[in-house]
Amino acid sequence: MKMKKSVLTIIILIFVAFGLFAWIKTDKVHENKSEELVFWTLQLGTFSDYITPIIKEFENKHPGIKVSWVDIPYSEGGKRTLAAIMSDNPPDLINATPDFSTLLAQKNTLYTYKDSEQYLPSVMQSLTTDGGKTYYAIPFYATTAITFYNTALTDKMGLKDIPKTYEQMYALSKTALEKTNAYITMPTINENDTFLKILNKYDLATPENINSKSAVELVNGYKELYQKDFIPKESLTQTHRESLEKYMSGQIVFYNGGGNFLNLIKENAPDIYEKTDVSTQITGKNGKYDFSLMNLIIPKNAKHKELAVEFAKLLTNEEHQLEFAKITTVMPVNKYTLENEYFTDEQNDIQSKTRVLSAKQLKNALPPIADKDFKGLINITNKTIAEIILDKTNTQKGLDDLKTWWEKH
């Protein structure tokens, strides 16, 4: 009997031991299983040396979290993001364009947050639908156009002061042609939201002001420039790329573009680069500057919303924004980064001058136009302005019709 009891005890101990081993093994598997935070970017795969260490930094702070970074082609961004957001398992953090971010916010599909302390107020104004109580996107990086000009041509024109406003620049149109045989500039009137940005600089890009006397005068000014051949005919049909080509071949005096184009000029037209200087972006009556922005958005049904906000803020903190700016030609959206001497100390070279000018402009930036059908607004505006300039419709009637469309949409 004692023998049987001993054998039974041994068997029980063996089962307990196996059970304990299985429990420990299962617990270890559970312990080692990581939660996945999915992060999408738009065509930033070449910057893995910058992004990967930030991911490691975040993962070290959160041992149970693994960041899965997926880089997708820019052309597929909108389509894939929309499909992902409509699914039950979207990415946690997505790199998106501002117009697409706004559209998704208006459809109430994005997670909102409150703390915007580290970012430029001028930038944050464009990312809210409730006056700044909450924000539907986290800014990632920005660009702001500056004015490039050919000093050999401005010298021929006898210019002592570089124009700062559209009125000052276009007043020089005839002089430019007569003294240099070059156009003063090539405004890409029908490219994306170019003309809406111009209207915005005059506080005219609203349904209330779009058909005002001031708007009529502004549009008629461009109509006159076009019909008198003071700007190239391609101004209605071509893009900033063709405008840049004209600048690099000495056919225009002034070119409006982001600081990143400076390197293109240097590589493709070194002789023009040697004659190039930069000035502030041309402004309208409100004296403010437009800018372009890339955002980070968080779907409302993402699994790790708070962690996504934390990761986005790490990605855009003072240190990492400075690092990103130094390896690219984009501008930071972190207000503390912009106070770094890299953006305030102008050396005796055009590259640092471009950076300093861009940084100053971002601090006095004009929030982009927000509209629930921004693409539609761009299309109807460009169509209307083209018809007016080509004399296919009366200016007042065209702008009245634009106002009616805007109010209905």
C-alpha cells in the first residue's frame, strides 16, 4: 500500500512539474509577444538611416511594442489610405497630404488630440476644425516658397530694390522685356491651388469676397498681363517644372519655388546658379506667406491611438526635426527647432540664406484654405480664371458663378 502511494505521489509530482513547465513556457510566449504599431510613410524609404533609429528609440521605451514601418509610393497614398481607414484594421499612424487629411477629418474618421505645444501656431491653425480645441493631424514637415532671381538680369533692369509684392513685381513686366528680353516671371496660374493661394494672400479666397471689387481687379490684372504678352502664354498650361526650366535658361527674371529647387539649379544650370540670389516670397496685401505641409494622421478606429500620438511627437521633436532638415531640404514644424542657429544664423552663402528666409516665413504663415471639397474648389477656380483670362467669360460673371458654386459646396 505504501508502495502504491509512493508511485501515485511520484506520478502527481510529474504531472505538476509538466504543468508548471507548460505554464512557464506559455507565460514566456505571452511575455515575448509584441503589440504591433503600424506606421505608413509616403515615399520616404531612402531615409531609413533617419527613421529606423527613431523606431528603435521608441521600441526601447516600450518593450512590448514593435513598430512596423511601411513606405508606400506617393501616387498610391490617397487610394491606399482611404481603403485602410474604411477597413477594421487600419495603420496606427499615416503620412498624408493636408487636403486629404482635411477631407478625412470632415468625414469624422480621424482621431483628435489636444497638445500642440511643440509646433508652430501658424501651422496648427490649418489642422483644426473647432478653433483650436482639438487637432485632427500632427504636422510632419513643411516647405515654403521663396523668390529666386537672376542678378545679371536684375542688373540689366537697373533694379535697386527687389520687389516684395505682386504689384511691385508686375509693374516691372514691360521693363524686363525691353531691357533683358526675358519675362519678369512665369506664374503657373492653372497649376493645383496656385491661384487660390494668390487670392488667399489678398484675403479674397472666401465665398464672401471671391466676387468682390478687389477680386475683379486682381483677376483683371492677370488677364491684362497675359493678353499684353507680359507673361508667357504657357502660364496657363504649364507647371512649376517648366517655369523652373525657363529660369534655368535665362528666359525669366524671377522664379517662385521651394528651397529644394536651389540644388536643381546648381546641378542643371551652374552658370545660372552663380548668378542666382534669393528673396522673400512675393506677397499680397496681408503680407503673409503660403506654405505646404505634410501631416501624420491617426484613424479613429486604430488600435494604438495614444501610442501613435506619442510616436508622432517623438518623430517630430526638436532633435529629430533638426536632423531631418539637415538631410533634406524641408523645413521643420517644431517651433523650438526653428530657433536653432541652423535656421537663424545666415552665413555668407545662398543655402543658409534660403533656410533663414524660409524659417522666418513659416513664423508668419497664412493657413491654407480649408474646404470640404477642396479638389472641386481648385478645379472650378482654375477653370473660371482660365476662361476669364482667355476672354471666354466676363470677369464679374465668372466670379459670381464661382461664388455660387462655393456657397453650394
